[in-house]
Amino acid sequence: NVSIKQFGYNTSKAEKEIIDFLNDELGCSFEKRKGILSDKRLELDGVDEKLNVAFEFCGLYWHSNIVGFDKNKHALKWKLANEKNIRLFHIFEHEWETKTDLVKSMLRSRVGKNTNKLMARKLSVRPIENDIAKVFMETNHVHGHIRADSSYGLFSDDFLVSVMTFVRSRFSKKHEWEMARFA
């Protein structure tokens, strides 16, 4: 990944592409910020303070144990941003490279620039076959499909617009079901 100097900090080519998309195409005001979180040493790769939205670009090399990256740093940044009422969105390098349009769609939604609005009372929820859920997730979820015990689709007439999949609870004995994916 090529590094570019921006705002006095190193900025990768992909970070610049994301900032350009958010600012030039969506009309936002994202900029790299250091010191906005409680820990003044931590920076966020892009912040729009009016929207209270931020993103963190996670290059696969620089965010790995090869360079000694602290595995708890993503969770810490999310927690500190949440305490400041900032919605932090992590974008991993492989997601940006392989599913750019999907990530752009998610960013559009995060900043309130989603062009597709559906009225809830005109929608219906129905169980769907797992093979239909699999195809939908591979197309519309950055992590793709995961094996599911049950799947539900949200329909506008007969057009599938959203899918939620569930598995038996893996982490809690108090709950019978766990949502595995939502897109």
C-alpha cells in the first residue's frame, strides 16, 4: 500500500480513496484526526464531527501481529469513540479491495446518503431457504455467508431486500438463538 502525507500523518492510498469518496462524492467533511479520543495518542483515519461518524482503515500489514499491532486496539478505539458518541466504522484492506461497491454502499448508509428508502408497512418478513440466504450474503455482506440454522428475508412485494440468518447460541447459555449475519 502506497503511503501519502496528509494532515501531517501518513495516509495510505486506500484511506485517501475513502476520504475522497466521502468528501467529493457524498459531500461530507472527513479528515484524519489525532487526539479526538480520550487517549490522545490514538488517531482516527477519517472523522466528520458534524455527523459524529468516523472510519478506521485497517491495512492488513500494519494491523497485524507481524508489526506487533495490539490485538485489542480496534476494540479500544471503538469503545473510546462510542463514549464520545462517534459511530466508528472499521474498513479492512481486503474488504476495500475486493468489495469496494459494497463498502461504499455501507458508508453511504452510515452518513445518511442512502438513496434507497423503503416504507416498513409495505414490507414483509418470511422464512427463506438457506441456499437463497447464502447467495444474498455472498453478494451483500462483507464477510459473505456463514452456515445458518434458519434464515429470514425481508421482501418488498416479491423482491428480496434484506436477509438475517440465525444459529444456535454459541456464546451464551441464556439465549437459544444468535444472529449470525444481517445484510
